[in-house]
Amino acid sequence: MKREEHCLGFYSLNKTLDKEGYLGALLITDQYGRPLEFRATHSVKPSPFQRQLYGEALEPYIGVELCGKQLVKQLDHTLGLLAVSVSFLLDVRDFVPCPVVHVQKAGDAIEVQRRTGAEEGWSGQQLASPSGRFQPIVIDTAREYKDDLDRARILVEEAFTHMDLLEPFERIARALEMLPREDSRFA
Amino acid sequence: MTPTTSTNRKPWKRGATRVTSALFRLRAPEVSKWPGSVTFGIPRVLFPLPSPEVVKLPSVTPIRVPSVSHATIPILAEPEISTDLACHPPSTLELGVHLPPVSHVTLPLLEEPKITTDLTCHPPSTLEFGVHLPPLALEDFTSWLPSGLITGPDVVQMFEPLGFPAAIGKSYLERARDDDSEAYTRLSFLPSEEDLTEECIHGLPRASCSICLGEADKPTRRRAQTTRQKEVVVDPLDLILPLLQPPLGEDFDNIVSFPPGKRLLPFQPDGVRFLLDRTSALLGDEMGLGKSIQAITALRILSRIGTARNVLLLCPKSVVSDWHNKLWEWAPELRVVRVRAPKQQRAVLWESPGHIYLTTYETLREDLDIVNTQGFDLCLLDEIQRIKNPSTGVTQAVRRIDAKIRWGLSGTPLENKLEELISIFAYLKPGLLRVADADRSRLVKRLIKPYFLRRRIADVLDDLPQKVSHEVWLDLTDRQRTSYERALREGRTSLNQNRTVVHVLALIAKLKQICNLDPETGESAKLEYLQEQLEELREGGEKALVFSQYPKVTLEQIAPQLEEFKPQLYHGQLSDKQRDDIVREFQEQDTSKVLLMSVKAGGLGLTLTRANHVFHFDLWWNPAVAQQAEGRAHRIGQEKTVFVKTLYTVDSIEQRIHDLLAEKRALFQEVIDGLSDDDLTRLLTEEELFGLFDLEPARPTGKPSLSQKATEVLRSVSPVEFEELVASLYERMGFAVRKTQLSYDEGVDLYAQRSTDAGVEGLIVQCKHYFGGTVGVAVVRELYGTLRSKPNMSRAVLVTSGRFSQRCGEFARGKNIDLMPVDQLLGLLLKYDLLGVAGG
């Protein structure tokens, strides 16, 4: 198997330290979680007027159109799988050729389903780590790409043997806490 | 709109209301999913145009604008643009417009309100209106108002969409073309089952043997040593690299978390956890159990979770390079700033971004005025007994470092030295112990117990392999470096004239001996290190063997320096009885702690199992030779783990050969009989041997050699061009060069300057283009006088395209004057390809 097929991407949309803006960040690792590449956007800070006008579409727009699209375009590595931290980021699937999955803790996913009622068309799959070292997760794909789910599950299970697929998002968050100290454009 | 006015009079004739403002309420539109623009429904309104007489309106009155056919209003002057605009969330927009007084205006037929598009909002809260109004006449403003539409402004811009942010990033590993690149190898090595179980020729699991896996370290160590002080601007993405690393695992068993060949021994995770669980900790494992490795692993973990972003690491001067290499080997993702330079440069280094600031206790004491004592998350003190005396400057300096986490390492058994413990814990855990507790040993031991972990070799014997090998890389002392460089220059010159393998081997031996010991002063970085190690061993009641290839030049010279350890010297000149007596005394008595041995002198049957520490004072070409030497201690009857340390010096012939031989490990599978340096000729080609000195082997006559071509080029240049060549040469050697004017400047043609670890090196250079000629001693005398008149210059260099008389060499010796004759000059010019003859 080509090395590229083992590259995993982890994409999240984080808030800036002052909570007024957003940062997109994409970490590429090998199947063992070792970092191969890291890309992040400068902060996007909508004005109050823009927040009003965009409304609920603000975060999806920033996360997918403004940040996600250009981050994936700048990658040096070819992705085998891209994991996102929130479901509205699944729409980056339009810009990448690999499966995109929303990963969450199994307990969180079930809780959301319980509180909101079963979402029509939601087809999340619960997966346990083959090595038993990590807590179970639930993965889901974009509605328009339900066919990706089977292919994604194979890749996820392979990676899930060696690494906790939620842990890289914590690394991203820590890295984004430190970056503003070195470069104010991330503040 | 429903204005309030009087209807009994024509407002513009008398008592008309002056309209100074009108207020419009607009409903904000609903926004689609991906708004590129927003559409507002806004009526086109005509501003109320006041008559010369004032028409009064409430200052803030909601006005609903009905559809009208026409209306005539007094002349309208250009209205002012209102700036008092605010958006009231959630759904209305109020516009206040201030208008000047006008006479009358005539309005055209009023149209249906149009929907304005392309509205953008200039943040944060202002709206701009462009207003275009033709002259108008309005007869009855009052009657018009309820029924009239007022032409309003064309909104030219209301909304600005969010822009695309810039993105930055970094690929941390080279890609497909360099699948076996160092960085990828270092960071991506996955040991196979075979590597983890099969033993190499050194008796260790192949995946753990640092000698076998040294290939990946070869050029990276050199890069770490030579470029560290030039890097000041650091990519922020390198600084966050530790945060992007995977966790080490609960039991540090994540196979990808350690670089190639690096694994913790079974007892070491406990030491790592001991450190991680404490903001104050003293790790006092016996020598050889890997205190530094445990500390480095703990640092990696804290770096990854962001707890230790800035670490100060203090150590003795002799082991700075060793720490630097260990950090490179065990924590390649951490950026180490080695603060060892002249003070002016150190000020820059302290400010340079990094994860770990590595320096000596003495340097910290000197730099207290420029160090941010509050700027470190963690302070790690190696050989923490250096602060055992509370009154020394070093101790006072360390106590100024206000780090949240404070760890100390020491192999010296401290538990019975209460005064020292009190001083040490005065920094590690202020307030824990008092000076008055010095005679209350039980109390002290009870109080420090939660913060002190010490394991002896005997405690963890089951977890130790039979033999543990380490490479120790040391910096030459200043005097050694001076002697080394001089010998190298002279040697190269000699090789130019006598280019034979024999001469190469002789030069190698000479340089190796200088790496052991400076011939003039006896200074030795290796000896300093050895003394510190033996002191620790003595405290632990252990013994050591020290091997060298040079019994007379090295072992006999260092023996007096080790007198406190009662060394015994074992070499070929001893009689059989003398040798037997030495061995018996060493094995059976405790008097002598160290045996200095020449490997040639010992036979394979020699048993010295009383020692479990082996030091190779100089480099063995053939690891089988090293194994045989170690076999004196590591053999049947040995009850302890044997710790082997091989001492190397960085940036020296030892490093060059070590790196070169690392590529030829396959040749070492076969044991080579004979233990002389001639072995090297079987392992390296002639090109490789001469290449150690950037020379070519002598060629048979017929085809012009590179040096012959270079000679012809040098012969043909003018004196000015010769000076230019020499200037270029020094620039390529890392100097900043300034040429003097053509007029007489005390004989100085060039000033050259560069920064080194020892300080700023300033040279005055005189060029004598005497091709085929000989420079006499008078020139050297004159240059010496010039050097003495310039106290800020370190040395003088006299460069010639000819030769020097013998008296020149005699005069120059010991006066900080270097003579560079044509052979040496040609060698350097060829090395830096300044003559344009390469490849010919």
C-alpha cells in the first residue's frame, strides 16, 4: 500500500483566544498519529453586523468555504481519510477526494441523538478500537456521500488500532493556543 | 409615514416646518444560506424639503411612506449625509438624516419604491448614503407629506462579506523522493519483530543498539553542533511541533513514540512517572541507570501537553555536548538552544525561541542580568550537587530561577550528606528543610522521601541487560582546539608534499592523541569527564577499566591526574609478575578504583570482573576490538551489568572517522586480527583516507592533477587578485572580511573576524604573492609588531603563494602567528573551489 493511503487528516474549526474569531486547522498524521504536516488559517473575525447577517450559517461558511477549502488545497500529502470535529464540516467532502467522517465519542453521539431525537437520515456507525486501547467512537459521513461510510469504516478501524482518533483534535487545540504567542495573526 | 404638522396654513409660506431630519425604519431581510449579498427592501423616498419657513416635525418620528403620484415641494438644497446611523438588532434599521433648510423643490412623478440591491455594510455600524436629487418645487409640503413619497438615497454599499483568511503550514517530513531521508527515518522508524529480538554483534537487541543504528544520527549530529548558534529566527510551526506529537502511552509503550533504537528499560518508566507526578523531585539513580533519559522522556511528555514550554537545563561544562546529543537522540522534536558563546551572543541566544535552554551553571551565574528568571516553566539541574554549597555564586544564581517545576539529577549518594541535601532542597522545595535540621538525619530523610528516588544497580539488576553501551560526545577544551587546529594545518601542508597512506595514518594518530590530551598543557576534556565519572563510581563502591591505544602518550599522562582513585597502569612493558600482581590487587582489594589499560597488553584470558564500568578513552576503528576489551569485564563471573562508555570529541578527526565508518558496518562482521591502526586501511579506501583531510591521493604522472592545475592558476594571478582570493577564502571559512586600502596600513591587507565558542576571533592577514619565492623572517617580525599594536586582534596570518624560510617558522612559533605556505593555501582554495578547476 502506498504511504499516502495511510495519511490521516484531522480538521477542526476552533475559536480564537478572545472567542471573537475562528481558526481553521488541519493536522496530517500517519497511521500511528505521528505528525506529517500541519496547516492553519489566520483568524477570521466577523463583525457583529456580519454575525447578524450570516446567522446560523456563519460557522459552516467559515469552516467549509473560507478555511476548509483552502487548507485542503494547500496540502503536500495525499489523504486517505479526513476526520472532522463537528458535523457541519462534513461539507468539505466536496473539495477532497477521500472519505470525510465526523468522529465523536460514542457516548456523546448517543446523548445527542437522545436529546434531539433521531435525525432523519443520520447513519452514524459505532466502532470499537480493535486493540481495545481506546474508547469507542461513532463516525458519520455527509448525507450526499453515504457511500463513503463503508470505505471510511475500514480506514478508521485500521487507524483506530494504533491511535485514538479523537486525541489529535486535542493536540490541534493546544497548538492553536500557543501559535498566537508567536504570531499575532492567529490571535 | 405619519408626520405631525399643521394643515391650516401653507407651510412654506408661513409657519412652515423646517424639516431637519427624517427617520426611516427599514426591516432587515432574511438571509439565505450562502449570502454573497443581502437584499434590503427599502422604499425610495424623497427627502422632505423644507420651505424657507420652518416646518416642524418631531425630531424622531417613525414615518411610513405611502405610494403617491406626485408632489411638489420647495427647492431642495443638497442634503447633508447623515452619519448618525445605527443598526438596531434584530430586525430594524433606523436612519437619521440631517437636512439643511431649503426654499422649495419640485418633485417629479413619484414612482413605485424600488428594491435596492448590492447593499454592503461598512463595519462596524455606519451606513453611507449617496443622495442624488434634481431641483424640485413643492407647493404644499404639508399635504404632500401624508401622501407623498420622498425620494431617498440610493444605497450604494451596505454589506461586506467575510474574506478568505491567509493560511500557513508546514510539512514536517520530506516526501516520496526521500523515503529514506534522515528526518523521516528518525521520526518514522518502525522496528520489526526481528529488530526487537535478535541481537547484534554488540550483544544488544538490534533495535536498541545505538552503534548499529547510528547511521541516522551521522549528519544530523553535525548539523546540531554547527548550526545551533546561527539560528535565531524560528518558524512558529517548529515551536508547536512537540504539541502535535502523539502521546507516549500510559506505559510509554507506544512503539512510535521513541526514535529509532530508543526504548526505556523496564524500571525507567517508574522514574519518569516519579518526575511527572512532582513539581519538586530529585532523581538519584546510580550511575548508568539512565537518569538523563528518564528526565528527557518526562520533558517530552510535559512539552506535549503544553506544561513545559520553556525549560532551563543546567549541567557541568564537560557534558554539555553529551546532553545536546542525548536530547537530539531521544527528543528530536524539541528545539534546544545551547547557550554557550560570548556574552554578547548569549544575550541573543537567551531571547531565541526554543523549548530547552541548555547551558552550564557558570554561564547562568554570569548571565543573571540578562536572563528572564521568571521565564521558565521547568528547571532541570544535572549533577545537582553543584548547588550543595549555599554560599557559592552558582547556588545563588540557581536560586534566582523561579520555575514552577524543579527537578534535580544526581548519581552521588546524597542521603548521608545532610548539609548538602538541605542546600539542594532549599531550591527544589523551599521551606521543606531548615539548616537546623542538619543533625536530624531521620527527620530529614523522612521529609525528603516523597521527593527523592534513588535506585541502585542491584535493585534493578533483573531489568538491566548484561551490557549497556553509550557514546559520550565532548567538546575539546580551548587549548586542545588550538593545538588540534595547528596540527591539522601543519599536517595538511605536510601531506601536500608527502601524499602517502603512511603519512595520513601518522597524522590521524597525532590528531587522535590531541583529542585525548593537549600535548603542551595536558588539558583534556575527556579527562575532566572521566574524573567526574570516577568520583561517582567511588562513592558507589564500584570500579572501572579505562582503555586507550596510547599507553605512553595518554595513559601515563592521565594517571597522575587520577591519583585520588589510586589508578593502576597495565601495559606491555610490565613483566608477567607485575601484571599478575596488578590484576590480583584490582580484583581482590578495594584500594585501586581504576585500571588504566593498553588493550595490546592484555590477553583474551584476562579476567577483570571486579570492574563493571568500562571507558574507551579513544576511538576504536574496529568494534570487535572494543568488544574484546570489554570482555575483560563482561564475562562469566560478572555479577553486575557492565556499563561501557566510549569517549569521542565533536568536530574532530574522531567524529569524521566515526561517521565514515558508520557507513561500513558490514565490514565489521568479520573479526580482523591485529590491533593496530593499519586496520583502518582495510576499512577505508585511499580516497576516503585522504578525503578525511579534504585531499586527493597522489596520482600517477601523465594526467595533470587538480593541484597542478590549481598551481598554474595561482601562478597567473596578479597581487591584487591574490589578495582577493585570500579574502574570498576567509569569507568561505566563515569570517567577516574587510580589505584595507591599497596604501600602506602597517602591512595588513585584510581584517577578518568571526565568533566562536571561545569568543570573537580577530585576524590580521598579510598576503605575499611570491610564487616560487621564499618569504624571509623580516616580514614575519614586522607582522608581529603590527599584531602587538592591535590588542583586539587574536592572531596574525601570513599567506604566501611561495614558501617560508625556516627562520620564519621558528620565529612565528608561540607568537600567535600562522604561516600559510602555497601548499596549504592550494589545499584550501581547492576545498572551497575558489580556483575554478574542480572536475578537471
